[in-house]
Amino acid sequence: KQLGIGAALSVIEQENAANLTLSDDGSVLYFLDDVDEEKQTGDLYKIAISKDKAEKRTKIDSDVCNRNVYIVWDTSISYAKEANADKGDLYVDGKKIDFDVHISSVYDAEGKTLRYYKDYNSEKRIGTLMQYKDGKTIKIADDVFSYVVLPNGDILYLSDYSTTRYRGTLYRYAGGKATQ
């Protein structure tokens, strides 16, 4: 693979890289290598890139899930391990953040804040809404059917939803508190 930044060109020798993801500022390239096709896992690496050259690759973690979406901000990356179906353990930069996470629900609204469902029940389509921000994981609410993040960071979520009556309770989560 060849990667050019500005006037410089760096050649990165990598034959079987998968899921190449570049940080927003272009300073770090993440990728999986040594992917086990049966287990759908691989080793996660990063390469620091400057205007002059690309550094040697650095291994971040092993047995990283090859099926999920990676979220990158600045020079941090979130990813899943121990994934079975659509549940797994959530990591950020090699640190385990949470377990039993609904992998496809991991979402980054405004950067550096992950929101996701934990203990997700796919039949009822509800789960515990969680948030990871500034190195801390907090529970927002149980039995959440859906949610939306407002431009100011507040969260509107629907809880205790009935799929037969099409009704539930709408809450607003702001400043660490939920109100109806």
C-alpha cells in the first residue's frame, strides 16, 4: 500500500491488511493483520504518520473482531473482542470499557463520546443505554427502545415501549439526570 501526505510519499509494506481506518487528522492509520477467516478476528495495529514518513507498525491488541465498525477520533480507536453474534466486549485503545455490548449499536455522536446498548434483548428490541466519555462509563437508563442525541449533547430516549400498543415513555437525559 502507498500513502501520500502532502509532498511526501511513504510506502507501507503490508500484504494482508484489512479494515484500514485513518484518523480524522491523518496522523494514524489503523488496520487488522493476521486475520483468522474462521474466527473473524485479527491483530489490530497502528502506524503513526507524519509529513515526512510513516513509522513502524505498533500492535494494539489481538483477537479483535473483524465484523464490527471501528470508531476513530484523534488518535484513539474503539473496537470489539469476544464477539458472538452481535454481542461482545467493547475496547478503546487496548482498554476494556464494557462487556455484553450490542456491537452494532456503538455510536459516536459528537466525538469522544460512545453510546451503546448493553444487555440487549433482540426480541423486545430493548437494552440498557450506556455512555463512555472522558474515560468513564455510565448507565443512562434500562429498557431503552430507541434514542437520539440532540446537538447540545442531551439525549432523548424512549423507554418502557410496547411494540403492540406503539407507546412508551419519553425521557430527556441532561446533566446526569433523566426527566419525562
